[in-house]
Amino acid sequence: MLWVPSKARCPRQGPCRRLPVPPALPPGDPVLRVAAVASGWARPPHRLLLRLLEPTAGRIVFDGEVLTDLSRAELQKRRARTQIVFQDPFASLNSRRSVGAILGEPLLIHRQAPLQSRQQRVADHFALVGLPAEAATRYPHEFSGGQRQPIAIARALALSPDFIVCDEAVSSLDVSVQAQIIALLKDLQRDLGLTYLFISHNLAVVRHISNRLAVMDAGRIVEIGETDAVFARPRHPYTRLLIASLPVEHPSLRRPRGVQADEATEDAVGARGCAFAARCPHADRICRAKRPPLRHVAEGWSVACHHAETTG
Ligand code: SF4
């Protein structure tokens, strides 16, 4: 279980943007986060989770262990269980090393396999993502984008983690390749019992891979629940806006958005009330005066809106 108290803060983003990670991620339960397009606030929190950034306050708890209290050596051991797949497979793979060396590096650093068995482990991980063992001798530039992201996934799997952050892992790929990578991630999750924190701006992708969905606006979770239930009846106006923005088969099927698609402004983020109030048709005096807490509205479903029951 991963747990991040909301008062954990990012040193680069300043104190007003609280860490918006769902309160608990059960094993094998892929949880998605959807952030405002180009907000950039979706990114630092997962770097805090992996302690690529150091939080200035709060605690991060993983499987009962307080990650923020770990020493450097302890953290290195822990990192074997928490891995990341970055957005851009063209930038995240070292172009000067063969992909076999790239996949073998985590094993070498964590001393998990002697040289003899390392090559076999690398070949096994290639097989997991559908690449031939001969690929180990080739360099990243010899692969297409659709082949590079499976290599990045294989690297993330090298240490047999149980939790993987997928940071916009398919957004730089063609749509057909996206479908392949999503299918691969789902297969791996089923076979290896992985838990994903899948960060994406694309709700259509999110719908296909997750069974729980967390929607963020202005750096905070505004709605979290079962993906199918949220899509069927979104209760937060921002979630409704995102779903209404999805492409439809025919213009006559388009749903009314009802709200403006603008991002939250700095003023809105720092305001006392709801950060969505300036864009929300349901905003009233209470919304502008008091920030809505994330509150339980149904089994496994929470919404940060004062009027979730009446407008949803
Ligand atoms: S709290 Fe008010 S302003 Fe915020 S989303 Fe709900 S109805 Fe709209």
C-alpha cells in the first residue's frame, strides 16, 4: 500500500500545491491520474513518490514503510520495488549503450544477478515485452518509437518491482502503438500482479487501462472512484468537462460541456475557495469562500465539490 499525506509538499512547486496522490493504492490496482492539460502539476508528485525530489514536509508511506525516513542505502534497496516508465522513450534510453547493457544496468547496480545469469535475465525481460533476445546487441536508435517504449518497460521490470509509475507512457506514441503498449501493460499487470500509477492527460487511454480513476485540477484530486462509475456519472464539473471533451463518432453525439476548458489560474490555485469556481456554472458564495474537501459520496468514490450531490 502506498500512502501520501496531503501535507507533503514539493520543494520546487512551492507550498500551495499539495501532493495529490490517492490515499491508498492496493496491489494490482492500476490507479490513474488525469491532470489539466499542460498544467505540469501532475509531474512532481510522482517524483516525490520515488524520492527523485525530496519533499519538504509530510511523509510518504509504502507498504507500511516510511520512505521519507529511509537512509540513502535503504532507499536504494527500496527503489528496486518502485520503478518508472518515462514519457519519451527517445530521451529516456541512453543512446550510447546497447539495450542489453541498459537492461542489465539495474541488475548490476542492485547486485541482483552475476554476469552469467544477467544475460539470461535480460533475455527473459525482452521476451516479456515481446522483443527477441538478439535485440540486446542493438542500440536505441535502431528501434522505432513503438519498440523503444517496450524496452523502457522491460528496464522498469528488470528488478521485479511491484509498483510502477507510468508517466505519460504512451502520449508520445502513434495511436496504433499506444494500443499495443496499453495491451502490453495490462498483460504484464495481470501476469506479474503489478500496480500502476498511470499518469495521463488522455481520458480515452485512461479508460482502457485503469480500474480506478483520480481526476486532478489545479494540483489536487477533485474526483476519485471506479473508472466505469466515474465515466457513467461524473460528479465533479471538471470531470464532466474532460469526458465531454472526448472525441465522439458523430457531432450529434457530442455532450454539452457546460464549463470552460481553461486551466486554473495562479490566483484560483491560491484562492481560499474552490479553484474551479471561476470556470464552474454552479459556483456560488460557498464555493468562493471555502475550499471543498475531498469527501466520500459513495462506496469507493470521493469528490471535492460542495454540490456533488445536486449537480452530478
Ligand atoms: S465546489 Fe462549487 S465551484 Fe467548485 S466544482 Fe463544485 S460547484 Fe463548482
